[in-house]
Amino acid sequence: MARSLPLLSVQDLTGHEEYVHGKVVDADLGRRQLDFVAFKEILFVGSDLSQTRFEAPRLDTVRLENCDLANAEWPRLVAHRVEFVGCRMDGFTIPEAYARDVHFEECSLRFARIRFATLKSARFDRCDLSGADLQATDLTGARFARCKLDEVEFSQAVLSGADLRTSTIERMRVGITELHGAIVDPFQASYLAGLMGLVIKNDGE
């Protein structure tokens, strides 16, 4: 996203409005509660969005750099071409979200709640999702590169084509149905088999 975007003031942010083409720097929006706010072609830098509650927000071509979204609740989020880079997102809650072309890079998503959502082909690079709840979320084709997926809840999720190979998966809560079509390395396959009670032995053992 171009860095020549004009500065945009959102201190008087209101719901049922669309904010288009601008850069938001060091904004303090924490704890705001808004309905149906929309952002298009917006760059957020170093802004506080923690504990916000945005009902059904829409993000289109948006990038958030080094922002605080801890414990924000954005139910029914609709996102297209959105990047979260270096953001604190612990406890971030987006039930029933629908996202296309979404990228999380070096974000902390510990205990995030992304349930009953659609995040097909989402990319997670070097993110910590420890303890996150992704129950019943469609992650078809998602990529988790060098992420922490320890104790993540994947029950009823769709992981077909999702690549987990370079990520840690200790005590991940997942079943054989959810793992159908997922991409794992041999070590992970052995570990997951053990979680499901399978005993792997060589011939003659």
C-alpha cells in the first residue's frame, strides 16, 4: 500500500460510515463501540484499537502495522485484501467473519476467538496462536508458516489443503475429520497419530 496516503483523522469515528483512502497514525480508538463501520484503502500505523466492539465492520484493501487489537470484538467482520503486520491481537474475537486474501505477519493471536468463520487461503507468517479457538472455521488452503499452534482448538474446522508443516502443534485439539486433506510433515503426522491413540511400530516390533 502506498505510503503517500493523506493523513486521516478518525477521532470522531462514527458508525454507519465509510472511511476511504488515507493513513491513520497513532490513533487512540480503544473501547469504541460502533456498528457497520467500513474502511477502504486505509493504512493504520501504531494505533490503539484494543477492546473495540465493531459490529459487522467491512475492511477492503486495509493494512494495520504495529497496532493493538487485544480483546477487540468484531463479529461478522467482512475483510478483503487485509494485512495485519506486527499487531498485538491477543483475545481478538471475530465470530462468523468472512475474509478473502487476508495475511497475518508476526502477530500475537494468543487466545484469539475466530469461530464459525471463513478464512480460505489465509496466510499466517510467524504468528503465535497459542490457545486460540478456531472451532468450525473454514481454513481451506490456509498457510501457517513458522507459527505456534500449540493448544489451538480446531474442532469442526475445515483444514483441507492447509499447510501446517513448519509450525508447532503441541496439544493441538483436532480430530481425524478436521485433518482430512491437511498438509503436515512426517514428524507431525506421527505426533497427530499419537494424539488419536494410534500406535506406530516398525515391522517385527
